[in-house]
Amino acid sequence: MNAEYTDSELVCFLKEGNQKAFEAIYKRYWYKLFGVAYQETGSREDAEELVHDLFESLWNKRDQAIIRHLSSYLVVSIKHLTTNYIKSKITHRRYQEYLILHELHQTESTDETVNFSDLSKAVDEVMKKLPEKTCEIFKLSRFENKPVKDIARQLSLSEKAVEYHITKSLKALQGQLRVYHSDN
């Protein structure tokens, strides 16, 4: 399909199952949709995955979708996917925080003493392995108790991107803290 086709024509061809029309839509809108997803998530991998999911859905539901303005339809769809993804990450992050606290509490309740120095070193080691921006955001959030909104403003990021980095940090810490948990 050449670039001369309008979005409306491409949508008609897409509904008929024309793979070339789908590829033309993909080429025309991939970068724009990636930009929207990346701005919200702050992660190249997550943005690429979300755009992939959107195009997979577009192809699978091509005969059911009612698309009047292709550009608007795609942008609204990627925003919706991104919002749901971030909400699930935030919920997952809260669950991870609960697990970390639960592991620490369980360790204390079994009369094991966690050597604070060792634990502190373990946290430092995890922090060294994280990307610089992720580490900085985690420290601002957890060590300086700054709210997500303030961190986002300070670092010129979206609040969702800040939440993503905090989640990434917590996941890394959770893996490291398992060493300090006893199954006795």
C-alpha cells in the first residue's frame, strides 16, 4: 500500500482483512504511538510492548472495531492501554511493598536477627545495580519520603514514570531481601 491512501481508505481495506493496509497503518502510526506510550511509562521496552499489543488488538478486532478517525482511535487506545498498564504496576508495587514488609516481620517473629549492616549493604548493592535515574527516584521516594508528585516535578518526569521506577526498585529489592528470609 502506498502513502497516497487516506486513513479512511486504509481502515476500509483493513476491515476486509488486507494485510498490506494493516502494515501501512503500522508504519504510519507506530512511532507516534510509541512516543505516547514512552512518555507515560518512561520505559522503551514497556512502550514497545504496549504498541505491539495495540496493533495486535487492532488486527484481531478489525472487523468489529468502529473507527471513524484512525489517528484519534489509535492515540486514545494507546492511552487507555498505558493507563491500565500503569495502574496494574502501581497495584503490583503496593503488593511488593507488602511482601517486603511481611518478609521482614516474619524474620523478626522467628527470633532471627537481621544484621542491619548486612541488610544495609544488600540494599546498597541493589541500588548500585539499578539505572541511575531509577536509583535516584527510589532514594527520593523511600529515603527522603518525597511524594511522587514532587519527584516528578523535580525530575521533569510524569508521575507514572516515577511510579514505574519505584516499582522497578522494589522488585530488585524484593529479590535481594529473600536471602534474609528463613523458611524455618
